[in-house]
Amino acid sequence: MIKSALDQYNILCSLDLARGYMIIVVIMNTDPYIIIRARNLLHLLSIGVPASQALEVLNGKICDVIDVGFKRNGLCSKFGIKKAMADLTATQIFLLGEVVAAIGGSSLGLNIFRKIVEDCIVHKVPPAYHIKNFKMRKQVMKDLEAMRL
């Protein structure tokens, strides 16, 4: 599945599961940005994101990976806000041990996601506070747009 997806972009790969590495070969006239996307794909695969979701990075979605370190009871399982955070930011969120990854279509959603995670880890602010705050802002923006019409 990964090989066929990379072949569409003129990227050849060979996967050696026994040794745990992957070799990627590109030709000279390959788009340089697709090489960066392929690197992001490999990073997502290496931390345990399912291949079907990680392949969306090749199709133009953006990803963000945050190393949160050890968090007792997990980041979102402790607060139970994974679905709410995914709906608010329009991203797919993956909690993988000491790493939190998000794949989404807009950089605004990923910036909100990063702010929530960093404030939760660094400043000990519960993520539910941010989610409530951003939902209120979203509603105010909708109301303002409705008034302009």
C-alpha cells in the first residue's frame, strides 16, 4: 500500500522489516516538496499512525507531531476530550505513548491543537477549558457573520 502510493509520485522505496529501516530513492525531476511530505509520512509511520491515515499527508494534508513525554493516564484519556478536540480543530488525533500526532487540512486547526496540548503539558491548564473557550469563539464568529448578511 505504501509502495504503490509512493510510486505515484516517482519515489521508490524498499522496506526491510527484519532490520527496521526503509530506503527511499528519488529521481532528479521529483518535486522537492513531495520529498518533505514523504519524510513526514515516514515519521508518522515510525510513531505508529495507521498507514491509511498517514498516507493522507502525501495528498496535501498537514501533520503535527508533539513529543509530550510521559503523562500519567494519558493526555486525552485523563480528561476525556479526544473527540471534542478532534471536532473543534477538524483534525485526526492519534495518542501514541509519549507522542501526540494530528493530521488535518488547515494550519489553523493544527495551531489550535498545538496550543491546547502545550498549555496542558507546560502550564497544567486543563484542555477542557481551551475547548470551551474555542467553541465560544467559534459561535461568536458565526453570529457575527450572520449579522453581516
